[in-house]
Amino acid sequence: MLNFTKPFYPLILSTVKNDPETAHRQMLKALNNLEMNRQSVWGNLAIKQIEKSFRVSNPRLKQTLWGLDFNNPFGLAAGFDKDGTAAGIWSSFGFGFAELGAVTLHSQSGNPRPRMFRLPQDKAALNRMGANNLGAAVMADTLAQTWKRQPRKIPIGINLCKSKIAPLEEAATDYVGSFKYLQDVADYFVINVSSPNTPGLRSLQAGEQLEPILSGLQIANTQHKPILIKIAPDLEWQDIKDILNLATSYNLSGVIATNTTIRRDGLNTKILKETGKSIQDEAGGISGLPVKERATEVIRFIHQETEGKLPIIGVGGIFNANDAWEKIIAGASVLQVYTGWVYEGPWMVNQVLSGLLAKLDEQGLDSISEAVGLEHA
């Protein structure tokens, strides 16, 4: 049997290291196979070994947000598990919650390949996937089957994006259509109007285009599920203020700060080896270390503007406990990771959570919730 304390994820990557998207698909396929066979002897043993290796359980890390219980503040960001094929396994890797998607009402193949690139000199990734996914109806069925096998142990969110074929003026109908399919199979939902890879999507962050989306979703939200909005790191402060005002008006539950950046300044990578083109000419969003500081600045700004009353999910450039702590004391209640997990491996969850417990000890704090926004105290 595989020893899951070994760096198995880099081993998968090394077999196809010139094609990170194929590596990603292989990883999800392996995890889906494991989850579907969790009742078998080998599946049960493998999952127990994973949980022993990566989980950190401590009551000081627990929080309740939006009526949901989070065993710890470290979650998996959207983009990793677009169709929810591995939804039932993320708790075993020690995550306190997981966000699936982005999903669209209509299935779509996304942008032409290659469309996912590693920038190891920058501890970053560039992606222009284009929200490739099987569609909301397929995800709803996948998750319904998953929860029949194993009721979810952590909060599960779903990131909703506009279908590429839907005109901007029909965006509200598109988002609401996805939400209606998925409302029963997840705990919270995210309005994604900040991906740079769907044409025109970021324009929906403007108030006059965002309002009908928020209104439509809240009317459809008969189960009163928490609805958050995910924003870009490239917005001006006034634009963020406008979104916060709308979030208050439409009773949104929180903000995710932030998505990927379209900025290219300060990168060590100059030429993308897969295409031979200058990084300045490559479309897509940058995640990882280059977005770390800006994401923290946005978190800090939102916390100050809302006086800490609107919960924030902080994401962008988290690689270790220090990175996580910076976002928490700036105002993030919980955190998400994607690129850092790819570079550091799945054991980083254990390391980050153990490091956060050490930070609580250093500060003489009893719980992680006491650290949220600490720098503003």
C-alpha cells in the first residue's frame, strides 16, 4: 500500500512535469477512486493513514461562522476541484472546509490548452482555464451521490461563475440557475465575478451589473444559505467600497479576498517556457506568492471599512503559518489555499495549523477567533 506520509503529490507531478493540468487531473482521479472505495479494506486503511498524517485536531482552532462549524480555519480554495469529484476526501487531508467549482450553469470546455503554468521562480501559477467544468446539474448529481456514501464532515462551499455563452445582461439568470441546482448539496455559495478568464466577467463587479445578480440569488435562497462574493485583487479602493455597500444592502454573508491578479510587475519569470512568449503577453491570472501582499492589504481594508462585521475568507500566497497568521490578524476569519498546497505538498495543512497553535501560545490567546483582526485592536 502507498505510504501517504511520503510526498506522493510531487511524485505525480514529476511523471508529467511539463503538463501541470494532466498532473492535476491524475491527482483528482486518484482521490476520486480512493473516496469511492472508502468502504473497502484498502480504501479504509489508506484514508485512515492520510488522516493520521495530515489532520490537526484542537478545540482552539474551532470557529462557528454563518451557523457552520469549522474545525479549523484552513480550507481548500475553489479551482482545485471544479466538478466536486473529490469532495468527500478533503476533510481527510485536514482541511477545515473546502470550496468546489467554479461551476457554471452550462458545461463548458474552457480555453485552449496549454492553459495552466507553473512559475517556480516566483512560487506562483498562471492559469487561464476558462472555468472548464461539467455544469451545475452534473455537479449536483455528483455531490448527491457523494453525500449518500459519506455525509460531509466539513462545510462545503460552491463557487458560482457565469457561463461563457450567457450574455452579460443575462448573468443573473445564469447564476440563479446554477444555484437552484446546487442549493441542497452545499453549505455556502460564492458569487465569482472576479475571474480574469471569462470574457467580461470582471465588469460584473460594477454596482449596476452586480445588483440584479445579488437580488436574484437572495430571492432564490429559500434555505437561507450563506452567500459570499469573491473579488479581484486589482480593484481600486472605491470599487471595493461600492461592493461592500452592496454586500450590506443584499445581506451577503462575507467576502473572499482575493482572486488571481492580472498584474505582471515584479515577476522573476520573463519567458513562459511552454509557449516561448513573454509573461507580459500571456493571458490569465497569477496566483501564489505574487498576490500575497495585495490580498492581505485588501483583507485589512475590508476589515477596517466594515469594522470587522463582515467575515472575510482570506486567500492568496499562503505557504506557511506566518503567511496564514498575517491574514488572520489583518482580519480574515478563515483562509483558503491552492497554489501553496501544490508547491508545499499536502503536509502543509498540518504544518500551518500547528504553526497557528504556536502563534496563539505566543500571544496568550485561547482561540483562533481571538486573533481575527488582532492588528487593529
